[in-house]
Amino acid sequence: GINAEYGELRYGQDMCKLANSVMGRGEVGTLHTSLEIFQKESEEIGKLAIQCSKLLSENIQQVLTEFRDNQRETRRPYEENVKKSIRNKKNCYDLMQRCKQAYERACIEADKSSEILQQNMTQPQRKIDQLKAKMKSSRQAAETANKEYEDSVKTLEQARQHWENDYSLYTKKMQTLEEDRLQKLRNSVWDYTNICSQTLVETDKKLEEVRKSLEHCDLRHDLNVYIKQNKTGTNRPVPIEYENFYNSNVRIDEEMKKNSLPKGPVVNYERVVA
């Protein structure tokens, strides 16, 4: 993921900085050569890590981001359809409940009107006619309420079937998307291991060059080279003597005696590491 990409990039940058450091510039001989090879190969290792980071970004991070965005866009219309179906089903259910309650009230009212009529059959004809008219009206209202209730039940059932169909399509599509996601994840991990593995192989080749150069290091030879390059001579320094400024004759005589004395053998103090 992005952490691996950033880690490789940071590692590569650090290796390039190490390659450009001043480490080993004061060394001589075979160790100097090995450190030059180490700096060169370290820079190459840094470039490999940066290239690995780029490959992870292009082949893993960007690909997964695009894949996730595409799945989100594909999933959106299915989710919207299911949400609409749920809202419609709920509205139809609420309407059905209202129609059912109205139907039940109308039935109760119709039954009550019929009962009252039966109880007042001994009343004057005018009163009976009024009760019959009321009973007829209540029965018509009950029939209307019954029709509305039946229609609301049919509408609710249609909404339920529509919701069931949308949800079935949604679940099938989600299953397909999930299968694609798992396959993509598996392939991405596979690509990740291939990229990192190849980088590690190339890195080990660079490190092997460093190891080979270190195997040929001769530290004793390097010390002898350093002594040879930095020696100041083979003779000891002459003693420092006092000179009397006011007794110039004495100074002159001493100089003459010194110059007339035979010179001794030269002592070689060159040091060599065995």
C-alpha cells in the first residue's frame, strides 16, 4: 500500500545521501577502493529503491485506487435503487395501514347501523326509512373503504415485489464486486511480492560487489601506503643549540668546528608494518 511505497522512497533517498557522503575520502589503498565501490553501489541501491517505490505506486497504489473508485461508481446505482424501493415500500405500507383502519371503522359503523335498524323495526315508518338510509350509506362507505384497502394491499405487494427484485439484483451485483475485489487484492499482493523480490535480488547483486571488494582489502598494505605517503624523512632532527649573540667569535669558531667534523652514518627510521 502507500506505506510500503513511502518506505521504499524514503529508503532510496537515504541510500543516495549515504552514497554522496564524505565517508572514506581520507582512506588510502584497497580500503579506499572498497569504500568507493560501496558508495557507488549504495547509490545504485538507492535508485533501485526509488524505482521500486515508483513501481509500487503505478502498479499497486494507483491501480487499487482506480479499482476502488470504479467499484464505488458501479455499486452506487444499485444502492440507490434499493433505497428507493425501501422508501416506496414503506410509504405503501403506511398507506395500507391507514386504509385498513378506515375499512375497519367503516365495517363497525355499517354493522352498528344494521343493528340499530333491527332494534327499531317497531318505530314509525318514517323513522325506519331514515335508519335504512343511514345503514345503506354506511354500507356503501364500508364497500368504498374495502375497495381502497384491497387496492392498497395490492399496491404494497407490488412494491414489495419490486423491492425484492431490486434487492436480489443488488446482492448478486455485490457478490460479483466482492469476488472481483478479492481477486484484485490477491493479484495486487502477488505483484507487490514480485516487485519487491526483484528489487531485493538486484540489491543483493550490488551488495555482493561490495562484499567482493572487501574480501580483497589488505589493511597491512594500506598502512604501509599511508606511511609511505605521509613520511617526513629518514633522519632525526639536529639538536637545537644555544647561540651567544655577543660572543660572535665563539659562535664563528663553533660553526667552523662543526663544519670541519666528519659526518656520521645516516640512520634510516622509515617504519614499515610487517
